[in-house]
Amino acid sequence: MSPTRIVVAAVVERGGYILVSQRPAGAGYAGYWEFPGGKREPGEDDPTALARELREELDIAVAIGERIWQVDAAPLDLRFYRCGWVEGQRPRPRLVSQFRWVRAAEIGRLAFPPADVELVARLAAGELL
């Protein structure tokens, strides 16, 4: 049996919009949208891993807040954190196909991996932000 891998992701809200990124070709669920983040490496805690992943994927830093959602999608343990936007940044798609700011009420129109669907529905309903 494979060991559980912890994946951390940022739910970044700014003025009613949520930051999402598109998975690149060759990745699992290529072309699907996701909340930016990735796998935690040995020796990292969740905030450290999330900060690293956001720098690698979009070249941004955020204010990492509380965990707002968690999903057991064996072998992955998905953890989602509310994150505050730090003004003056310009995201760049480095390890993702593209990124987009999406109105919270319209986020459900995008295709997300199955493990994210309930979180997306709750965000679209105005919950958790």
C-alpha cells in the first residue's frame, strides 16, 4: 500500500474573485482547474510547502491563513488553506498552463478534479470565504 502524500492548496480570494490555475499537459487531470499548491516534501510543514509551491507555480507569495477544507482522496490527503492576497504581485504561470481570477459564484463552471468538487460547490454558494 502506498504511503499517504499530503497535498496543500491555496484558496486565494481577492475582491470576490478566486485564484485558480490550470493543470499542464502530461499531469494527472491535465487541463482541469485547481487551487494552486502541491505535494509537501519531507521535512516541510503545510505552510512552508504551500509557500514553496506558490513560488514555483506562479511566482507569488500569499498570507497563509487557516485550513478551511480537507479531503481524503487516497493516497492523497488534500488540505486547503484560506490565503490572503499580497498586493503588488504579478502571477506568472511557471509550472501551470495558465491562471485565472474567477468570480466565486462562477467557479463551478470550470472543470476541477473530482476531489475538489464539493469544495468548489461550497465556494460557489458563498460559504468558506
